[in-house]
Amino acid sequence: MDVRSTLTRCGAAVVVAALLTSCSGGNDDGGAEEAKGLAAAEACGGFARDGAATTALKAVLGGDRFEDNYSKPDKALSRLRDDAAAPWADSYRPQPVTYCGLVPAVGGPKDLKIEVGAVGEGPYLGSKLAPKVTSYTSGLEAFTSSSLGSVYFSCRLAAPAHEIVVETTIWGPTGVPDTDLAQRTRLITLANAAARQVSKELGCEKDGLATGVPSPTANPTS
């Protein structure tokens, strides 16, 4: 075989391979990895799109992008509408539905779950639980520990529906020390943001929910 012809064919193959690599982006997966998952403004209908909630979500789950984890927002809202239209007996206990479930898009065992459901009249913070949580000014009641928190607000839908109280419960990652007060603020910020979005979706009026980061207050039973 002619050596010059062989080198020419090899050179052409190298050029073709280089062109294909250039068009396909080569082995650089940095862009694809960066785009994996949802941004905070996209997660669970964008409940965490404002600055305070976005910062809180990134800090709680330890990343900038997220994957959905069995969220059922439409079912949650439908259940609340049904509960507002249904007659309530003393034994009626509606089951909460996962409004938002999230995990980090890249690695890590952390997860976040926000449930919503209709509940009876309060108060909701008992004397035994009060010393273990921080209370906040938002809705009817709002309080959280470093792993679990709730926001309660009233909602009246259009007739013939009656007024209901909606509980928004947030379950944060496990293993966070009870003394981590910053985590409590993050969780209540996210729970409150989700409550505000649910209230807006339902068309509630005068829900009393705070904007941004709820302010800490004295526990009502302390």
C-alpha cells in the first residue's frame, strides 16, 4: 500500500472525527449537568420563586437544582375544594396530600415534603410542643422546629363552599440539630411560601399570610 495514500486517508479520518466531536459538543458534559433538574423558580409550580424562598430552598436541600419527588398539587387543591364543599361531622378527618416533594438534582440523601389539608378549629400548638418550636406571625398560627413545621390559614371559597382552615406542613431533611435556628427560619419561609401559593390557587381572601420571611413571635401557649 502506498504510504502517502495511507497517511492522507488517516488525516481525513482525523478531520472528520474532529468535526463530529465539535458539532456534538465532545465529552464536555458541564452544560448538560448544569441544566439537570429544575430551578427553584420552576419547582412545584414556582412557589419558591421569590428571593427569600429561593435562598431557603437552596440552603435546605444543598443545591441549585431539584427533582420532583411525588408532588400532587392538582390532587391537593382538588381535595381542599371538596373539603370546603362537604358537610363536616365531628369525626371527619380529611387526609393531607403532598403538594410538593423535592430532592436535590445531583446527589445527596436530602429531601423536602410539603403537605396541605383541611383541619378543624385550633389552637394547633399545644403546651407540650410549644417549648420545642419557634412561632411566627403568619396566618392563624405558624411554628416550626428544625425538621418539621406548619402554617395554618383560613380560606373561604365561593358559595356554596364554607370556610375551611388549611394546614401547610413542611418536612425537612432529617439529622438537623434542634438548635439550628436558621433552619427553622428556612423551613417556615418555604411553608409560608407554599401556603401563599395554595391560597392564591384557591382564591382565598384575607388569609393573613406573611410575605417573605415570617417574623418570629412568642409562642401562644408559653
